[in-house]
Amino acid sequence: MKYLLALTSTIIFCIASFSHAATVNGTLGVTAIIGAGCQVNNSNVTAGVVNFGSLNFGSINTINAQNVDAQTTGNGSGSIVMECSGGTSFSISLDNGQHFAGGTRAMANAGNASILLSYALYQNAARTIPWSNASPLATTATGAPDTFNVYGRIPGGQSGVTSGTYNDTVQVVIT
């Protein structure tokens, strides 16, 4: 009887062990929603305002008949770097600056704000497409970071310009 009881217990234990060893198959749903959106890739953000850097014309000895050109280069150096979902349309406009006068953007002399140095901003290196609120750069994103340089020109032949540092601030609006 002892042997029969031990054998019965062993059989019950083995059956119980097999009943817990089961394979369960199932599914798991995985979802991602990619919206149409953009982000500005720039490292200089303070209180929600992006500082794109500057467009520096450098030191100029004299304003004579020739134009003085400059351009921004790269992230944080005045260029606008956008990363958007592929196919997203957006536009970038530049306002007229703080010292717009006579239909022209101008930089003011830091020592005498009434002395202005005219300049213009462009969307292309040939400086044939002006960049303003009225003439924004409109494009469709590729899905990879896109860099938009700002091209500037100080037209030659300006009179009344004295020595000093000239500055202006232009607002960038991306929609």
C-alpha cells in the first residue's frame, strides 16, 4: 500500500506539473502617429525666443561705388535650420528691422542713431530674390534638416555714412 500511495502521489504530481506548462500566443499592437510639424534646430534659445546668430559684414574701410556682401553660415551663425516632417509646407519671413527708412532696411550708427547705413537681405546667393514679410521663403520639407542661409548686401555709393558700428535687429517669423 505504501508503494501504491507513493506511486499515485508521483503520478498526480507529474500530471499537475504538466497542466501548468502551457504556451500562450497573443498579439501586441504598436502605433506611432507622425504629425505634420517642424522644429527649429538652433542652440541659442532664451525664454522661448530663438537667436539665430548674426549676419556680419565685417570691417569696411569706406563705402564707395562697390557693394559689400555677406552671408550667414551654419547652425547658430545666422542661418535658419529647420527639421520638419517630410512633405510639410512652411514659410520663413524676415521683417524690415528696427530702422526701416525710405523703403529700405537700415542699420543705425551706435553713436548717432540718426545716421543710417542701408542694406538688403536675400534668399539666394545671387541676391536676386529679396527676403521680407512681403516676399517670404516658401518651401516643402524633405524630412531631413534644411539650412537656409541669409544673404546680405550693403549697396555702394551711400553718402553721409560716418565711422562707427552699425546695428539692426530683424525678426524671423516661421509659419
